[in-house]
Amino acid sequence: MMHLTSGVILSVIILGSMWLLSLTWLHILLVGLGLGVFSRGSWRSVHVAAHTVKRDLACLVILLRVKFSMYRNLRNKSTIPSLFAQRVTLHPDKPALIYEATGEVWSFRELQERCHAVAHWALAQGWAEGDVVALYLESQPLVVALWLGLAMVGVEAALINYNLRLDSLLHCVKASRARAMVFGTEMTEAVSEVTDSLQSDMILFRAGEQQDEEKLCSREVENLDALLSCSPKHPPQNKLRKEFNDRLFYIYTSGTTGMPKAAIVVHSRYYRIAAFGFHAFGLRHDDVIYNCLPLYHSAGTIMGVGQCLLFGSTVVIRRKFSASRFWDDCIKHNCTVIQYIGEICRYLLAQPVRPSEAQHRVRVAYGNGLRPSVWEEFVQRFRIQRVGEFYGATECNCSLINTDGKVGACGFNSRILPSFYPIRLVRVQQDNRELLRDAQGLCIPCPPGEPGMLVGCINHTDPLRRFDGYADKDSTNNKIAHSVFKMGDSAYISGDVLVMDEYGYMYFKDRSGDTFRWRGENVSTTEVEGVLSRLLGHTDVAVYGVSVPGVEGKAGMAAIAPEGGQLDLDVFLIAVQKALPSYARPVFLRIMPSVDTTGTFKIQKVRLQREGYKPQDTSEKIYFLNSRAGCYEAVTHELYNAIMEGKVSL
């Protein structure tokens, strides 16, 4: 009877959802009461249904709209290049991409022509469908033309974080099995440091203003600009065999342990992420979107640029974020939408009040990581009409969206029809985050108010439920659990702990495993430990994140047991700056005689994390990276108090 009733309710909701959205609150309340009575049978459920039915129906409309369009694209064997081509025919002369650094404007036709030039260049190199080319450039419109043009002939791009150096950079290139690398002139020094370690047959192409010397450590470097300038601008004649669920490109994610992993992004995943953003946050075809997020991230290249390629919006690309220029840029380009990560919002609030912050036309701000402590101040000070907060890793199948601006929530799941979008919070062990199971061997759902691991049911026949994994099969298998919702099923393990309130709103609590978030980036402690240990002659190093009052994420801290108990901090910092991107460099150091380990030599961090960076009354020393002075300085009780009171800039 329960299954029958739920099915009837679902049918009624689907057929009448658009009509219901136009009803008064009194009618919505009555519908909510009915749904609650039939589906749960308790008056508390009636209360929850009455308060959430309008929200859930609005989201259901979005979900069905995206789902039906994805099935249509699947049936038509669409790809991102073919969908972009349709958009070009609608408004070929409309601005597609604007490069803030130079003021250069690419129309939709010009962007398509540049993509065609890239496609012909790729074919001239003899590359075939399934080959991979690594892209290592700072954010600029050329990045879009490169990966999209390569996709026109089935070649897959590997979008590499331009902050990576040495071992991390080499790992990403090799993990993708790239046949060639395109790098920007600004990355020449970084590439020169790894050239001798690249495979001998890898071809290097440099984009941007060329130097006199065209060799890197005896390796030939080809001038990409010259090659593209003489490449045809008409569509390539090749027959693309790839379809909607085939690979588009790779985006690297830190994961929970080890080096960055190459997450597989298929055409349908790209469409799904961009489409949910467009429909859920009230975006429009005539919007001008300000995008200062890196294009090697899914937020910048899918949630941002995807609005241009698939829905016709204009996207302003800024090479790097600038808090002081942010609102001036928005006014200059008549931006109506901005993208953010939580740190960006805090940086903007830290700026002095200026006239431009009240003169912009920005209507919507969407992104992830906007903390409750700054949410309302951000909205009020900068007069933002709508905030679109979301949760979701590049590769996950359990993304969340906050469609109604609930402060602090990264999304929600319906309490009325929770199975329609099969995600769940399940109990995990506190220390190692392993999934806990009941007597039948199934995972244990968390009730409202209890933190749990977010998981999503995998169904490869459903474009919304796919998990395409990583280039490395072991990494893929490590993110899949079995018998989660029911015996024999499979589910994606997010690695993140969230908590749900009684209305279904989800709130981010913690990122599990050996990863913490700092400056909008995931930092793998295992990776940083490996780099630091190598720099220090393979000594024991423990890396972990520590909380700093008033600052999003966790600052990196390294406990080091140097040989002889001494460490030249100046020499160490120079080496660290060369080997690690800025966000991965330890903000705090703890110099110790030895680092705690288990009987199997695994480093123990619980005590270290608990004690943090508070000065110890022992022979141990704690240091703080003073970014303005460019050196590590000892943490005294006075400095510690200043950091805790927010008087020191990190």
C-alpha cells in the first residue's frame, strides 16, 4: 500500500507540478498536508511537508527539465561541440568570451572559428579519437578554444592546475597519458624543470608571446600561435564517433589521499552540471557572467564557461581573482552574474567600502563554500538579489543545490520523496570514516541532526546517476561502496560529512580523509608530506589542517622532525616555494624531536591537530609563515593571541 500511495503521489506531482507552483500559500499548505499524511502518516511529517512542498516541487521541475533534455541529447547522440554549434547559429555575432586582461572580445562565431583551427591543427598532428593533450596555461579564452576544438575531433584535454610544479606536475601529465603538452609562455620555467623527465616522444607547444630561445633542455618547442594562425577556420570534415556519454576531458581533483587524480568528465556530465546551474539559479541567456575562477576547475570551466557554450550567456574571463578590481570589472562589463568560492566572498568583505560595490548590476551570485557567518553580510552589503549555493565534486553523482537561498545550506534533499533523488547521509566511524553497517549488511541512514557521509546511488543507465570515475581504475574502485541502499547495489562515496535538518536542508561539516581545503583548493596532506620529506632528506613529516578563527577552510601545518633537530627556515622556505603551489605551503611549522607513529609506521595526527599552533612549553618550536615579511617567525604567546583574535593576516 505504501509503494502504491507513493507512486500515485509521484505521478500527481509530476503531472501537476507547474500548476502547483502558481497556487497560493494556502493551497500549497493544503497540498503539503495531504502529501505528509499519505506518505508519512504522522503530524510532524505533515508539518515538514507543508513547509517544503513548494521548494521540492520547484526543484522537481528543474530536475525533470534537465533529465528530459539529457535523454533527448542522449537519443540525438549530441556532444558539447554539437550543442555549441547550435548556439552559434542563433546569435553568431553576440559576444561569447571577454578577456578582461586585454579587453579582447570573441563573438560566438569567432570562438567557433578558433575551435575549428584547433581541430584542424590536431588532425594535422595525426591525433585520433581518445588521444590526450595536456593543457597547462593560466586562465584565458584560448583554454576554452583548445579543449573545445580538440573535442571536435574526439581528442581529450587534460586540464592541469597551473600552480603545480615538479613531481605533482609530472604526475598529472603522466596520469593522463598525454601525447603532447600545450603550455603558456608564463609557464615556461615550470615546464623547463620537468622537461627531462617527460616521455621522449611528447611534443611541446608554447602559446603566447614567444621567447628567442625555442628549446627547453634540448627539447624542441613548437609555436602554437603560428600553427593556429595558418590553420583553416571552417569545420573539420572528420566523422566524430563519440556520443553524449563518451569522454570529453579530464579535470584533476585531490581526492582524499595521494597525488591529484584525473577525474573523467564525459559530455553528459558537462551538460548536467551546467544545465543545473542555469535552471536552478535563475540564469538567463542574456546574462553577462563574471568568472575569475581558474579554468582547470569544474566551477570555472563548466559552471562558468558552460553557460556560454550551452545557453548563450556572455562570460568575462579574468586571469586571476582581484578583490580590489572585482566590482570595477563588473561595472565595466555590465555583469549581471558573478561566480564565487567562499574565500572570494570573505576577501570582498575585507575590502574597504567603495562606490563601485553599490553601482553594479549583479543580480545573481552562485558558487560553493559561502559560510553562514558571512552569507547575510555579503548579500546585504553588495545588494545581491539571489545566492545560488551548490555542493558537488567534479566526479560525484550526488550534487546538491540550494534553490531558495536558505542561509548556510549547500542544498537539500526532499523529505517527501527522498527516493526520487537517491542520495543519503550514512553513519561512519569517527576515527577512520569507514561506513557502518546494520545486521543485514546495509549502510545505516543518519536521522536529521546527525552528521554522516554523503553517498549517491550509482546507475549507469541514468545520466544523472552515473559515476565515471578516474583515469586510474584503483582510484575509481576506492570511491565505490556496495550494498548501501539495498543489497547488491553500488554507491559513490563522497568523502564529505554533512548534516541534514528536519526540512531536508544539508549543511557541510567536514572533508574526510587526508585532505583539507585552503584558499579554495583541496590540499592533499599525503602529497605535501611526500614533497617536504624529500626536501628534508626523507625525514618524518606530518601534514594536517588547523582551524583559524574567522577564516574559511584550514591552514596547512607541518610537524617536522629534522635530522639533528635543526632546520634552516630560510633555505627550507625557498625550497618549499619552488616545489609547492602557494595554497599547499605550510602556514605553520612545528619542529619536533620525533613524529608520533603507529606500530606500522603510520603517522598519527590526532594529538597534533588537537594542539594546533599554540606555543608548547617544551623544547619544540612553532613557526608562522609571515607572507608579508616572506619568512617563518616563531609563534610567541603574543602572536598566538593576535592570530586567534584575527589581528594577523594569513
